[in-house]
Amino acid sequence: MAEINALVIAEHDNAGVRPATLNTVTAAKQLGGTVHVLIAGSGSSGAASAAAAIDGVAKVLHADADIFAHGLAENVAAQVLALASGYSHFLFAATASGKNISPRVAAKLDVGQISDITRVISPDTFERPIYAGNAIATVQSLDALKVITVRTTGFDPAPASGGSAAVEVVQAVGDSGKAQFVGAEIARNDRPELTSAKVIVSGGRALGSSDKFNDVLTPLADKLGAALGASRAAVDAGYAPNDWQVGQTGKIVAPQLYVAIGISGAIQHLAGMKDSKVIVAINKDEEAPIFSVADYGLVQDLFTAVPELVAAL
């Protein structure tokens, strides 16, 4: 078999690496070859040092230039392609950023992308969910180069310390000129980020209004130190912002504890949270599909049960 050299394209904030990168490194390690990490950033020496400390990383490639300041996909993809000759596998987290960059790399390399893997069987064979997670497909790629996105909930994070990789400064590519950063409107949130939170309290359409959504769920989330999530129905009804949506068309999460309140459990929602370690469901409908995946279920009116739970905590 040909030599396996994997390049993980890190997600970072220039000061450190994001948690999704650690899960992606674990997937890369399971390929059985050498694992390198690319940090493409601006003023990103902190992120390069953090990547070098990840257990299992052999080398960090550090491309530092102003054109990477905002992680524009066109420029990061060009940097990956400039380094492509040394690698057999290119791994991205299956996040908004990773899914923006990876297809550009796959198209330029003229290979089919392998999306959303949850298991590495061998260097050319992977498992990935299909039909909203109701079936698992085993996918084998005959392409010489593999461009892969990793569903982070399928892999444990690699230890963030214990590694001592060398950091190699590489020549940054020039600006592609295809895109320009104009501005960003970033929602500020004091709570943990949804995809990395250890505890999530999530609400559904049964809450009835945006005010009730916040009045009922916020005290419980505060007690548990939890992130807030929502079903698609709750988001569509305007009870919660789009970036709280959990599900197939929202965010895929796998916290230690997921509390589903007033959520019936449509397939679309289950696809985004059924890998959670412990699932607690509160719903007055005992036939609700959410109970089929719940570890603990309470059949009770949420407007009674949740305040009682908060008081007990």
C-alpha cells in the first residue's frame, strides 16, 4: 500500500485551535500514517504552538499572512493545494468552515469528496451516515488522493497536550482575488458554543412562544451551565435564533447530557443529537418519538416539570 501522509486543515482563532480540530486529528491518526496539521492564519503563532502540542501530530505547517486573517475559503484552499503534492489524505472538520473549503480542494484535485465520515475502516474505506442517520453507508474510494470531512461527534478528541511536533514555516500563497472580506456580524453569547458544549438544554415548538422559550429554559440552562438549543420547528416559529438549531439541517451535537424539552423527536432532529451520551426527554405525549432514543423520559407537562426540576437543582 502507498505511504499514508495525512494533512489536517486546522480550525483556529489564531490564538489556539478549535475543539473540532482535535476530533479531526483522531480520525487522521486512525489512517495509520503520518499526521501533519496546517495552520493558515494571520498572527497565528499561538495556534501553531497549540497544534504542535496535540498528541499524535508529527509536524505543523504554519502559513502566516494577512490574506488568511478571516479564513476565506478561496485562499485557504489555495494554500492546501500548494502543499498537496506531499499528502495522500486531506482532512477537514465537517463544520461550516470545513465544508466551505474542502469541495474546492477536491474539485481542483479532480477527486470525489468523502463527506461526514464517522469511522475509519481502512485508509480507503470509511463509514458515513445517510438517510438522516437512519442508515450507515460503507464507502470505498479508489481515488489516489482522499479529501475527507469528519463528523466530529464520531471521534473522541485527541489530547491537546503531550505532543511535541516541529513547526515548519511555509510560504504563504498570494491572494486569490476571488473573494473579499467585508464584515462580520457575530452573535455574542455568554453560554458555551453549541457544538462543543458538554451539556445542552434544547426546546421545541411546544414551548409556544419566544418569551416562554426563554423563561422556561434559561433558568435550567443556568443551573446546568448548559448551552441552549432548539428544534427546527422552534426555530422556524421564531422562538429561537437559527444558530441554536440542532438537527440534520442545523448543528450535529454529542454532549455528555442532552435535555430535550417539548421536542417530539422528528427524524431531522434525532439525526443531530442521538449520539449524545445521556439523553433526557420531557414531553407530555408518551408516544413522542424522542422517547425511543432517550435514556431517561418524563411524561409530564413541561411548564410544570421544568420549574420543579430547576427548584430541585
